[in-house]
Amino acid sequence: MNVILASTSTLFGGNYLEYLKDELITLFAGIDEIIFIPYARPGGISHEEYTAKARDFFSQLNISVKGLHEFNNPIEAIHAAQGFFTGGGNTFLLVKTLHELGLMKHLSENIKLGKAYLGCSAGSNIGGINMKTTNDMPIVYPPSFDCMELVPFNLNPHYLDPNPELKHNGETRETRIMEFLTQNSIKVVGLREGNWIRILGDEITTQGSENTRIFEAGKAPYELSPGSSLL
Amino acid sequence: MNVILASTSTLFGGNYLEYLKDELITLFAGIDEIIFIPYARPGGISHEEYTAKARDFFSQLNISVKGLHEFNNPIEAIHAAQGFFTGGGNTFLLVKTLHELGLMKHLSENIKLGKAYLGCSAGSNIGGINMKTTNDMPIVYPPSFDCMELVPFNLNPHYLDPNPELKHNGETRETRIMEFLTQNSIKVVGLREGNWIRILGDEITTQGSENTRIFEAGKAPYELSPGSSLL
């Protein structure tokens, strides 16, 4: 496989996908068109506008971008595509739409055959086994929480360390993931902003500027430095 | 109805339910036993230990507490009860358990007949129309997101204002609730910690130390001071 699952599309103070530019040149080498999957975006901007935002960025790499919503037959479009990019937004809306249109398994199949895939945030969550470790609000009810299982674990994008200053009784991210582990025996990769998971052939590694926090049932959470294997 | 739906069980630096003590004396006046619903708690402490924590507090009010998990027939127990308290934890786990045991509608019926109900956090979420505005992680898949609809709106407990200092690209609470409103035409009551909703007869008011933030489709979010009607 040839995949990047990134914590975020945009670093604080940066421009859209800017920090990933060199990586994306490698990921999409030899490709002149990709399909953008805009379904995570819950209003505010339309699928059309969201696709235009991706198109703007990829024009710098001489890669053209078509929105999956533009095709009358999205399943055929997925099978004909050279590569894919799924943008962030709300994971519940993304997963609901992919399941209802019957696209989840077709996307997964094509990526597992070696087509390049970039996911950011919600688009990264769907690379995991299921979406049960998303941070998003359940604004819609998907027919299933199952995802593409490109990796043998779950992701928590935008992973955020506890703020000891906060006088607030809501659960920390770490507490929420530990609660997930009481109900599921699935490893969780807490991806801080600035980090991504790279799948290249049979290797799965953590990459980026930050350490990555790993949660497994029955173990204390631990940190991996950039370049570490996630297998 | 005679109901309190509180943002949190515990204020920062305070003890369990302490800030609500005077209100609970009024809510449960004339009642010597309530049923505690411990299902939101995902491990860490058992249903037994969680019930003991509630029992400790209510012993000060001369009210005895039985855990709903102690009954062989929880439906009968709900119909025989004088009042109820649902503790916080994970809303997905609470809603899944209540639906799977067939308890959601029985609980709702009994509260709508006038039996006293206290909810905290996840226990307050289930007083809304549905759980689509919870902050919790979807660690399990409930058969439905529908809740008791004690109030004609949804709740967001532990409502947290955006932190302008945070150099992080995850969505703010306000952004998440605005995303909910793109998919649903249901009012959302953002309950800051220290606040609760009081249902007394036909009146529904916001109470507590903080203003309450209200979100409605097609309107800018606005604030209500304590004592305001939510109808």
C-alpha cells in the first residue's frame, strides 16, 4: 500500500496541506489526477467549494482533482481512479455517507491494491478498523461504525495532551481512549498535530514532528518517536 | 415533571454532588429511596462501586439508593421506584445499555408521570431528544441515538467556551454544535459546569451560577441568564 493518514490538514498558523507538501509529491508521484472525497464537510462550505480548496493546493503539484460527488456512478469512479484524498470534517457524516452509498468497501479494495491514498483527520479515521475513537460529535447516525482497516488499529487524530490548567470536569482525551479500551481490544494510535502514519508496502510507521502516543489494553500508554514501526 | 438535568456531578475542587445538595433536598422531598442507574460508567469502577458513591452522598439526605443492576427485573424496578438518578460516564454506553435492556421508554414514561429524576452529564444527555450532541467518544455502537425527550431540545453538558490561546486545529465545541445544526433542526442547550436545567410542572428553566448558551438553526448563538425559561 501507499498511504498517508495525517492528524490534521493544516498546522496552526500554516496553510492548507503546506506542511505535507514534500510527502505528497512522493505519495502521488506519477499521478496526474486524484479523486477528492468531500463528504465529511457538514455545511458551511459545499462539496463543490471544499473540492475547489483541495484543487487549489494540488495544482501546485500538477495534479488535477475531481470531487467524488461530481460522478453519476461513484463506484465506477473509484475503480477508475489513480489515487484518492479524503478531507476532514465530521467522521459520523463521512462514514454514514460512504456506507449509504456503498463506497467504503470499494475504496478500501482499491487502496489495498496499491492506489495512493491521503486522509486528513476524519479521512484518516476511516483508515482504522472502526471510527470508535473519533473526537467528533455524533451529529448523524451511521448504519455502522466499521471503516476500511488499512491499518490493524484505530486512530485518534488531533491527539491532545491533558491541560493541567483547565478547571473543567469533562474527560481528557486520554481518559476517553482508556474508556474505549475497557470495551474493545484494539490498539489506538494518538496522532498529535504535525504527525502522520505512513503505509509503504508492508511497513507502517509514524512520521512527523512529534512523538506519537500509543494506547493498548492492559498497558500504560507509551510514546513512539518519529520513524517508529506501528506493527 | 420534577427533574434536574445537570451539566456535571462535581465542580472543579468540589465534592460529588455537593453544589447541588440544596436542590436535591427539594427535588427528592418526601422520598426515602431512589434507583441509581450506573450504566454509563465504562470500567475503572464497577456498577457496584459507582452505586456506592451515589449511596454515600444520598445517605446525608436520608435517602437510600439501590443500583438498577441489582434487580433481576429492571423494568419492574423502574415502575416500582419513587425516583431516579443517572450518573455520568460515556453516553454511548449508557444509551446502548438502556436500549438493549428495553429500559429507555419505561424510564421516560415514569418520569413523565411525575417521578423525580436527577441526571448528571451523560445522565442529562438522555433527557434530550437524542444523544447527537454528546461530547463522548463513540466507544460502542448503540442501536439508536434516541433518548427520553423530557425536554423539547438537546443538551450539551460540560459546555466549554473556545480557548483563544490553544494552538490546535481540532473543532471547538461551538463549531461542533453548529455542524449538528446543519444536519438537524433541534435546539441545543449548552450547559456550562455549575448549571442545570430544572423541569417543574410545565416550566423548564436554566439554573445555576453561569449563563447558558443556546444554539438554534439560522440564528447566532445567544446567552440566557440563570432562571430563564427554556420553552
